[in-house]
Amino acid sequence: MAENSKDLDKIVDETERLGVVGSPSSTAQLGLDILGSAVTRKLVGELALFRFAQDTSPHYALGQITEVQLRNIWHEDPTMRSLIRQRGRVDAVSGRQDTHLGQMAISAVFRKGGAAGYEPSILGTVPATGTPIHLVTDPVLGELLRPYRDQIFYLGHVYGSKPRLPLWFKHFDRGPDGAGEAYHLGIFGKTGSGKSVLAKMILLAYARYPKMALLVIDPQGEFARDMRSGGPTGEFPLPVEQLLKSQGKEAFVLTVRKLVLDRWDLFRQILAESRFFRELQIMTQDKVDLACDQLTETMRKTPGITLATLHDRAVFDKAWNLLKQEKLRNKIYAREGAAAERFGDAVNEANADELYRDIWLPVARLFQEDHAGGRRKVEDALKWLLDTAKTKRPVLVVDVSKEQAKDLLWNDTIQALVIKRLLEGVTYTAEGLYQEGKSLNALVVIDEAHRLAPRELPSDGDAARGVRNVLIDAARTTRKYGLGWLFISQTLSSLHPEILQQLRIFFFGFGLGLGQEFQSLRQLVGSSGTALDLYQLFRDPHSAFDTKSRQYSFMTIGPVSPLSFSGSPLFLNAFNTVEAFLKANNLEVQPRQNG
């Protein structure tokens, strides 16, 4: 242990000195007097370290420099200012009497001792003025965190600096490398801020754990595109599928064309979304809903009709004959004889062939089973994914984008209904395992979360309201089940506040520095004024001269790093090349198999 401490001290002594502890300083924020040799280098964002003694034990405190101020008391004198206004500078004081003062936010403190060599501590005192402040390097972090090196994962470098920022993503079960409960995460930023790529890297971090199941709800098809034949494309072509396979994770993309819906209630709701009954002269929504209720209930009780056979013409003919029955018409138009007769006339005069081909079949295909074609019922897909008996649990990406819904009846409402079915299936499974004393140990990634769980809903958005309610309830309750959620959103202000309150780990990318977005950000970060000032320095990645020089900057809050257990924000620049990401995390790409 003493040898380890000596090695760390030797490494620290070889690093560059940036300054010394100045005055005033507190346990919350340290003032720095910057050394003259360091004033010309970039300091804001740098990760720094100082050593101090507390309770007779050596301690090491780390934090990021969040602000640098220039002071020259002679330049602040009114008489001197008048002289400077005439001459431009006064050689005796201009530049020579400048002092550079920094602000350092402490994010982690380690005490020498414990079985691991260094254990977490707190900054319970303020070190003496003149205490050296050293630049943190990769060797310093490597030695300090050596006992945890197998848990460390890297998404990028310290903001504006060279060291890689160590992060850890623990699985949600007990045991080695486990957090013991689930975490909810959020990634926020404007389009082009790099949040989707960051989410894929985090997905790969969790994929290291064989017993952890991963589900991606993909409304835009972005995750699925990276895993289809041909491989990933774009500025950051991360080979997600090959990397998952190299880690022993089976990955499967389930598009809406291969997803078989398995609930009569879904059929009723989707049929109500179609033009089927409007073609039969039922125009009001309440009557359409009633007609769908009555027809669905009658079909369920009719021998020979199942969800899987709805696409058969013979089954449609049976349903068509049910509509011709006076008993069913009277249930729809109770005490409205004339209206019931008009509906009966419309059924008799309608072209059944066209209704079957153009309206009924696009609905029925959502429920058609075809095992030879790789189609899976929702319930079967979730059982395959969430089976706790598997030693290596897979990754499932459900692509519910419109591009995959050719020849199917598909719109935003139906998409919401399908997503709701998936979410309810996952939470139901998690709750059942919890009753058995087991942890689901799964993460669900929700892309476009601001669309699925918005702060406000349109008055007619019943399906969207259902999805939002499921997500809100899940964010409140599933943590103890071992079921975590990763929400990806373009905005903070439009995401439902109840979900924001339940998140433990945040990543904030570029684009939240103005208006309502910044107010929402301020409420989440708290009173860390200098941290918000540093966040506002983030550049738009697309303002770079070329793609190679783009910087995807993020501010992170929460227990995501061994350097952030004090709760202070950390800042990083995500890797902008696939090669750097792979090398940092010792990941190997398994060659894609053709065919």
C-alpha cells in the first residue's frame, strides 16, 4: 500500500504544476493562483489534482478548473485608467502586474488506505495556501484507479484536455461490478450534438455484462440501421453489431414487418384508426369506437377466428357476415333504428373486395404469424430477451419507424400503441421477477423520448397519453425491479418533469444554453454557476471547419464516474473517431459474415 502511494506521489511530482491554492477558498470551491508558466496555456476544463493531509492521512483531491479571471489592481485605478486610455498601456504595470485567478470545483477526493489502496473520502478541510495544483494525466488516473481498472469505460477525453475521463457503467444486479439496483439515465442535446453516438457507446458499455439484457425502442430506425447488412454509415460509423458479437452478445433487429401483435385490444384500437367503418358511413369517433368494440368482441367468440388468421379472406368473410347481422347493428345503434338501417344499407352496398384489400389486410398483417419468415410475437420476443436463465442475454432493437411499415397500416398513433405494448410487457416481466426475489437486470433505451413522454399532450392524443403514462410509472417504480431506462431527447423543457426527477445520470450535449432549455438545465444542475458558465462555452460541433476537428462536448452529472461521487458536474469531449473509442476500451471488431 505504501509502495502504491509512493508510486502515485512520484507520478504526480512529474506532472506540470498549474498553480497553488489561493484565497479565498472553501470546501465547495477552491480559488487558485495560476503560476506564470501556466498562464498562456488553456486552463478551463483541465482536470487538476492537489495533495493534502486530513485526519493524519494523505488525501488526493481532483476537480476541473471551471473559470479563470485576470486581475490587475493598477489597471482598476481611475488615474491609471485615464493614462491607459491615452497611451494604450503602461509598461511598468501592464502585463507585469497581472494576476490570474482560477476556480476549481472538486469532484472527487481519495484517501490513502483501505483494501483497494485508495478509498473515497470528502474534502473536510481547506488545504493551506500555496498547496501545489498539478495537472492530471492518464498515468495519474491509471495509478489512482488501478484497483477499478476492469470496471472503467471511456467515452472520451476530459473537456478540452488530453486525459481520458474514466467512467463506469455497472449492471443492475448484485454481485461483482453490480450497482444492486437500476439507474435511469438521460442524454440531452440538439440534433447533431452527438447524443445518439454517445448512447450507442453507452449501450456497448453495458453489453460487457453477459447477464444484462438490452432493449432499444427505435422510433426513427437509427439504431437498427447500424445493425443491418452493409454495416454502419455516417461520420461516426460505429460497428455496433460486430462489437456486440465480439462481446458474446447476440443481437437481433425486429422491424414492424417482423413484429407480430398479440392482443385483441390492439386490433380493436388499430381498426378504429383505419377508414374501415368510415367507409361504411359511421362518421363520429364515438360510434367508430363502439363499432370496433362490438365487432372485436363478437369475433373473439366466433369459432375459427384468431388474431393470427385475420389476414385470411375466409376470416374476413366471417367478420363481414357478422356486420350484416341485425343483432350487431342494433348494439352499435341502440334505439336508433334509422341509423342502424343506413349502416346496414352501407354494408350491403359496399365493395367487400376493396375493403379487404385496401383497409382490412394492412391491419390484419400486423397480427399475421410467419415463423419461417422470422416473425415473432411481442410476448415471445420479450421472453427471448428477458429470460433470466440464459447465461448470455441478448440485445433486441425494435425498429418501429415508418420506413419499415410498407403495406401495413401505420401512423404515429399505431406506433404509440405498439410501443405501449412493448413497455407494458417489459414492466410486467420485471414486476413478476421482483415478486420472486429476482432482478430483471435490463436496460431499455428510448430514442426520441420527448415525443413519447412530452410535458404536454394534444387533447386527442389517447394513444400518446397511454405511452407517456407507462413511461412515467416505470420511471417511478422499476428501479427496484432492476429495470433501468435510458432516455434520449432533443430537449429538456418538453420532456415530462416526473421523468426528469427520476433520472440519476445525465449527459447534456450542445444546444441547451438558451431560453427554457437553459432554465430547465439550471434547475437540474442547481447552483453550480461556474459549471453552467463552462457548459455555455460548448461549441456547435457543426461549426468546425471539417468533420475531423468536430468536438462533441458533454456535461455529466451523477454516479457515472469514480471522479464524480461528490455530485459535481464533469465535462468531456466524446471520441470523434471510432478507432480512438475502440483502442481506449480494448474493443475488437468481429468481422461481418456475409449472407
